[in-house]
Amino acid sequence: MSDYLVERLLRAAIWLTALAASAALWWPAHAQASSRIKEVASVQGVRSNALVGYGLVVGLDGTGDQSQGAPFTAQSLAAMLQQMGVAVPPGVQLQAKNVAAVMVTAALPPFAQPGQAIDVNVSSMGNAKSLRGGMLIATPLKGADGQIYAMAQGSLVVGGAGASAAGSKVTINHLSAGRVPGGATVERSVPTPLAQGEFIQLDVTSADFATAREVARAINASKGEGTAFALDGRVVRVRAPQDMNARVAFLADVENLSLDLARPAARIVLNARTGSVVMNDAVTLAPCAVAHGSLSVTISATPVISQPNALAQGQTVQASKADIAITQQGGALVQMPAGAKLADVVKALNALGATPQDLLAILQAMKSAGALQAEIEVI
């Protein structure tokens, strides 16, 4: 090997060593996920309020409520006409297939002021086939105290379509519910206790002592020691300025403070209706052995005709014969190694070959045996 080539190799090695040393300075060995206070806590009293109302949707193309299954629609229509000065003769049964009775719901956001527009959701109460193309007439929206906080009116937006002919029907999405963007006008505001008292309260989204301590630590590091106190795993009390302008600026700064949260608690969420299984990265598995087998029951019914003789005075009777078969597949005992990472746990569970529905029972059994270090929540 020539001296020139050796010199070039030495220079390349020195350059790579220097590059690796410099990368170690600016590239972190373990990047810890950080979040802001506004993502893990909320200010007490700053929340939305549910509104609800009963109204009518008009202008439907014959797809409204039928009087046989929704008599309250005709009563509501008669009451509305009477309020407008139109007298309905007694005993007249209104047959308005272009009208549907609906429930109107909305969420009044915090700090909403009179004149502000909010979105509303409209859902059919009767047997209307479709609300597509309908118009929601003026509907008062009330809060939990019975007071009117908004008035809703506007054209519905229904994200679906349908057609029927000769007994056949095709429907895309849901036609008995819709939305009116900006369809309600706020008529009354809800006072918030933001400006009351010396302290404000931050409520941690999930009760966790480590998160509450970290929130208080971050606030004290930014605003001075003694500004925030963690009362428990859910509540953090913060001393805020008395001036409202300064308090708003103070909260804006506090909400954007960064947090270095610890590893979350191990949790597995099971949905018994859909069979969904979701687990976080903190789930670990101890060595265990699992035997899994499936049991299937098959029932087949065969129609049987019993016909009497020609001279017998009897009737032909149709019956059915049911055959029941039970099949059980044997499950071998599978040894599952310990898994300290989520990928290891998923690989071990996949080795069982179980369906998501079977995993509901397997995970609960592993938890009872002490092999699964996680909290199981069934929704």
C-alpha cells in the first residue's frame, strides 16, 4: 500500500471520528417526549356548556314524519301555526310529509358573547326517512337551568344520499341527522369565575401525581417559587395577578410552558363491542404459558314435509330438522417469553394466533395470573 493511500485513509478516519464526536454533542441519546401544560391540564371554570332544543324541519321532499308513527309532529305543527295566527279547524288531522320533528343540540363555548355564531346538530325524533334539503325553523336552545342561550335556524347539511324504487332502497351514510354550520346565534353569555379570587385552579386531565408535580414545578421555575402548589394528583393551585389584563397574559404564558413528563402508566383498553385492543408503550409481559383453543357450534336446519296418505284424512305439515355439531380445536400450550418493550409484547401475542375477540379473555387471564403488568380498562 502506498504512502499516499495510507495518508488518505488516516485523514478519513480522523474526519469520521471528529464528526461522531460533534454529533454526540448535539444529537440527544434519548429524546424524551415533551408537551405543554395546555395539553395536560385545563383551567377550572373555562369549559363549554351543552344546549338542547326541540324544533321542526320543513321543506322536505315527502321524506318527513308520518302521522301514524309520530303524532307529536302534527301537534307541533299545529301549535306553530297557531302562534303565527293561522287557526287550524278542530278535528283536522294534518298530513304534512314535508315536516319532521327534530332535536337540536349545540355546545356553547367558553367566553361566548351575544351575537356569536355556533354550529348545531339536528337529529330526527320521528320516522322521517331523510332530512336532506330541509330547513330548520327558529328553535330556542336552552341550558341546564332552563334559560335560553341561543336561537338556531338555517339549512341542513346532510352528508348522505338515498334512493328507493319498486321496493328496493339504497342509502349512503346517515340521512336522519344533519348539521347547520353557524346555525345558532348566542343570545346570552355564561359568566366564568376566571377573575374571582387570588388563585386559579388547574385540573389535570388524568389523575397522576407525577404530572401534577411537573406542572407545579414548571410554573414555579418560570414565574417564581411559591406560585403553584400541587394539592393532589388532579388539582394544581396557582397564584395569579389580580388585574384581568395581567391575568390573561399570565395564563397565556403558563399554558405554553413545556413539560418533561415521565413514562405513562401501563394501560390496556379493550372494546368489548368491536374487539379492539389498544395498549401503550409501558405495557410489559412476564414469562408465562398460554393454551388457546377455539370452540365452534354449527346449527343447520333442514325443512321436512310430512304428507299423509291419499285416503287418510290429514293435512300436509311442514316441519324442520335441526342438526347441531360442536367442533373444538385443541390449543397447544405456548410459552410466551418476557417482553420489556411493546414490540415484544405484540410479537408474543401474535404467536398465539388469537383473534381480537379472544385477546379480550386472554389478556384478562394473564392479568389475573400476574404475568401482565398493565391496567386493563374495558369500554
